[in-house]
Amino acid sequence: MSIEQNLNNIKQALPKHITLVAVSKTKPVSDLMAAYHAGQRVFGENKIQEMAKKHEAMPKDIKWHMIGHVQSNKVKYMASFVSLIHGVDNLKLLQQINKQAKKHDRIIDCLFQIKIAEEDSKFGMLIAEASAIIQSVEFSELKNIKIVGVMGMATFTDAQKQIKKEFDFLKSSFDKLKPFELDNCKFETISMGMSGDYDIAIACGSTMIRVGSSIFGSRN
């Protein structure tokens, strides 16, 4: 099936309140443009330089999401255009994003990446760390970022019970953090679920799914 057909099939089955992020990492611009012409406007990349190159080459009404682990020294390459940064897992990174956003007179939306998987390879912070950041003086001084929700990556497993448990944990983390309503913090988004498990994620309360291979085919 073509990229257009894949995209349309997924979109038709999605509830209206779900944002679909087309994960386009490693895919050529021609593939992304096929999705663009089928109406897709939100794309997710995991390498900042690759995303910056695609941003240069593609229409400017696209919302670019940085879904990979973010290195502080590379924030400057995306600060002028990135729409949402999914993987924020420490205060220092937030301060760097704030500093670079300020240079472009922007407010950059971010998600706290909460550790929900059992695998050591997955990044993320504990709920206690997220809550401590929000309540800190340092956080209150950040005027050019906005925390808009949480993101999590489930363990890479076929065990649906475990995946569901991890997604439930992310949803409960979101519920615990939601009461913190500040000028630079308003919890609305739960980014969880990928090609293999987004149905479970949606049932557990996801509002944003990150889908790559089901749209573009498997990666090399």
C-alpha cells in the first residue's frame, strides 16, 4: 500500500481528539511530501540536524516535533522552528531550550519525558523529579518554554499487559502533574503509543501518537 493509503487508513480509525505525529526519521523528503500531499502536517524526527535539513526543504506550514533524545548543544539548530520537543528529562535541558527560544523571541512547547519502561536504555525522569522541577524557582524564571504535557516510551515487548501497565502509569503521572497550572506549564498532552501499540495507548488516555513504520513502511 502507498504512504497515502496507509495514512488515510490510520486517520479514519483514529478518534478525533488524537494528534497523529508521522515519524519520518531516516525517510527521504519525497516520502514526507507524499504524506504532506495526503494532508499530514505534523512530522516527528529524532535527529536535530536531519530535521533542520528537512525543514529547509519542505513547506513552512509543517509542525516539526523533536521526538528523540535531545543534546543541549544542538538545541540551537532547531530553536527557530521546532513546534514541540517531546524528550525533556532534566532542568538543564529546559534552561538551554529557554535560552535558545529567547534568541528567536519564541515560546517553545515541551513535554516531560517520564520513565515508564523497565529497560535501562530508555530515557526519562521520575514523576518526583518532574514535580520538583515545576515547583523550583529556576523553573518559574523560564519565560520562553511551556510544558504542555508528558511523553513516555513503553518497554519493547509483545506483552500487552505490561505495555498497558506502563501506559496507565504515564496517564496517572499526567493526572498528578496536571494540577500544577503556571504561566509556563499547562498539562494537556499525553504523547504515548507507536505503530505497534497505539490502540492500547489510546485506550489508556493518549492524546498524541507517534507512528512511523505503519505509514512509511519499515526502516532500513
